[in-house]
Amino acid sequence: MSFISILIVDDDLKKITSIINAIKETISETLSINQASCVQEAIEYLQRKEFHLLITDLKMPIKHDDSPDDSGGESLVRSLYRRKTKANVPMYIIGLTQFIELKKDLKNVWNVWYYDASEEKWKESLRDLIFHISLVKSRINVEKIETLFVEGTTDKKIIKSTISKFYPKKEKLLFIDTLKFGGGASWVERQLFIWGKQLAIKTNDNKYLKAIGLFDDDKAGKDSIEKLRNLIDINSAESKTFIIRKCSAKYSPILKSIKKKGITFSTVIEDLLSEFFWKQAKKNEWLEKRDLTNIVIDDAKISLSIKSDFTEDRLEKFGFTKLEALIILYKIGDDYKKPFAKLIMESDKELLMPIKYLVDDFFESLSL
């Protein structure tokens, strides 16, 4: 299938919605839209994909957690023409800004339009450009399939390895997307929002092309899920195009046992793994103490209120196994996630059953 591929570099979701709506008034064919919120994130997209059109704000951060820079959009465009960037330069680039004092053309090649949600001028210009791209888009062959958005590269490696071991014939049916730098729950949230706005249709059965967002079961993940549900009406067509999943205890026999005994805590994908990996992580000194303030205790099952006094011995007295006590008190250290992921990818598939349950949920939810 042939798509028009667009990268929008902006963090204003209302503005992005206006852009997508303006485009969809022009053409009925399926769009492939990605969104970035800073220069660094945009460059990563442009290094690994080709786009017909780049639409960028001018005032934006250079890197994650930076303050917005008045020359951010210009810096992005200039970086595309440096060989060391190794970016795929889009066929067309447009600056779209609501800050009229920043309006100036980019590199004397690409135009900058003034954005005002209530005005038609920028919409008419965008529609004309999209119509033109629809006539010449065959220069870039874009494929769009069901996609899984995850918070980071470790998640991607673990899931890809599990699919390749259990379902090698399905590897090409699901695209797994993340970022090397940045990412996180807010990134997954934004990708699902953009996906929903596209309302992409599968040509084979005329149904919506679906995506899944996998969130860590922590505060950031829960906040992003809540924000997403507030942004998109659960009864809308947009909400039917994506599925939300969390790294939940329900996929892990060990975590289910811990929960049944009265303790729950924020979990990430590494927490779902089986006994072998936890023993190896302890042996290799890859563990660091978990934030005990996030642990929830079921008072009906455990009469212990001072979480800071938790020790492996005390937890064992409450009926937890040595392994369960280890998982409650420790997590995989951020500095050791790469070697931990490598260990997972090199392991036998029988050790990956909890991740298989998660992958099964993905394929079943997407009817793949």
C-alpha cells in the first residue's frame, strides 16, 4: 500500500490535530504520521525512516528536558544537510509557527507559514502541498503495519527476542517502535494520540489499522494513560484504533504470587521475568534497591506498616520466598539494562514464558 509519510515536529497536540484535520480534508488515502517533540527526537526518526513531508515548529527544545529554543526548527533543518547527521532529507519541509516574530524562511529553500487555528491561509497552502505530494509520492515507498510502541530499547529487545523465538513467522507482522534517546511513557502516549488521529484503514478488510502502547506500570505510565483517555473519547472512532497495555503482574507467575500474599509495586518489563534471570542479575551485581515508597501493602494480609524496615529475612517471615523477597526489594539497575537484555536474547525460549504471555496478548488483541 502507498502512503503519504509525514513527520510533525511539535508538542502542541491541539495544533497537531488541526494539521491532521486540514490534511484529511484534502485527501482520503491513508496517512503515515510520526511526531517528535524536540530536535534530537526528530533526527532519530529521520535517520531511520524516509518522509515525504516534514512539518516543524520553529520554537522547540534541542534535546529532551531542554527549554524551548527560538532557533530549534532552524537548527533541525540545518542539521539535515550535514553528512555526519546521516538523515534522510524529506522531499518537502515546512515551518509552521504561531510566533510571527520568528517567521523566516529556512535555508532560503523551505517556506515558513504563520499558524493560527482560526485562519484558512496556512490550511490552503498545506492542502495544495499535500495534493502535490499525492501525485509524486511513489518516490518514497512507505509501508504501514500494526505497530507496538514501547518506552525504551530494552523493552524492544526483550519483546523482539521473544517473538523471534516463539513466533518467527509473525516477526514481520508487527513493527516495534521506540527511541534510543528520550522515549518513556509520554512518548508512547503521544504516538498513540497521533495514531488515533490518522484513522488509518487496512485495505484488506476495510478495518482500522491498530496499534498497541505498552506502558510501565508506574506513576509515569498511569499518568500518561489517564491523560490519553482524557484526550480521546472512549466512544470515538479514534479510540478504536489503539490498545493500551501495562507491564502488569498478571503476566508473571512470580508477581502474581507476591500480589496474592499482599504486596504490589510499580513494575516494568524486566520485573516480569522468571527466576533464572533474577538469580543471574544478583550474581552479576546488576541489582539496585527499589523505591519502597511505591510499594502497596494489603493490611488484611500483612501487618507491617514501616516499609523502610523491609528486609529479605522479615519478608520471608511473612511467607515470601527468597526470590520473591529479592524482587520486592530490588530492581535491575539502569546501568545494567543492556547486559541484562543481552542475557535475555541469548537465553532459551523456555525461560521467556512470562514475556510470551505478554506477546500472546498483543497478537490476540491485534488478531494477528
